[in-house]
Amino acid sequence: MQIVNHPNIPASNGHYSQCVEHNGILYLSGQLPINPLTRDIPETIEEQTDVALKNVETILIEAGSSRKMVLQARIYISSIKLWAKVNDI
């Protein structure tokens, strides 16, 4: 097991690793919709979804992978009324 670190990977907000590799599989922690440069959280669910997914993609790329290699992803949102907006992104 190896913790994946890279300057471009968004810093974690707690005592956990953003990405761990084990036997060729990457395990990513959940990503909040926080812009890694400004630390701002966008107002709309569309913008929040975009930021969170871009954070995931950055981690994957810096770990030597890509979105095409993702086996499973979960997105937690506060209301089922937002599903369509999140799915559109």
C-alpha cells in the first residue's frame, strides 16, 4: 500500500490521504466542492459538482490514471431534486 502524493493533488481537510494505491488499484477519498486554489465553495450545485469532479480527475491524473479507469463512483447530494442537475454535469 502506498499513499499517492503530488503537489497538484488538492490538500486534504483532515487526517486522511486523498489517494492510496494498493495492488495497482487507486482508492480516492471523497472530494468536497472546494476549489483547491482559492478554497472557495461555489454557490450552485452545477458548479459544486464540476469542482468536485475536477478534483477527482486531478488526483487520478497525478496518480497515473484517468477517468476511463474508474470502476465505481458515488456522489452524495442533499436532495433528490438535484439529481438531474448533477447528472447533467
